Amino acid sequence: MFIIELIYKVPLTEIDAHMKAHVIYLNKHYKAKNFLMSGRKIPREGGIIIATASSKKEIEKIIKRDPFYKNKLADFRLIEFNASQKAEDINELIK
């Protein structure tokens, strides 16, 4: 599993101008079962995506398709981890 951290490099007006394309990208990878969860950081200086894939190389390819990456709007930090435990009621805890 992976945590993808986005760190915005440009003003929010530029981020917002590309948000529709970013959401289309996110939805594509939700449908492909690559993305499990995502959202804005607080304060709004970037975002987080929880992802799964067969390899780090595959996730790196997916990241490179993000409009925020392609337009150099954000830096991306990739953290790989082994999800060895989860809350039994995880669906109820995620709001």
C-alpha cells in the first residue's frame, strides 16, 4: 500500500483551475481499484491519497498521469507501507 502526499507549489487559484481534471483522474483510479481514499490536507496546502498497486513502479506511473504532476503544480511524496492491521469498523470511522 502507498500514501501519496501532494504538496502544492502554486497558488490555490492555479490548483482550482486544474481541479476538474484532477477529479477525473482520481475517479478513474478509484474505478480501477488503485485509490482507496483521498482528500485535502488541512490547512489546504496539498492532499493525501491512499493507494494500492502491485508495485511502487506502477504507482509512480499512475502519479505521472495526475494533472497536478503533469502541470508541475505539486510535489509528490510517495510512502510505501505494509498494512498489517485495520479497524474492524473502518467503514463507519471514515467520514
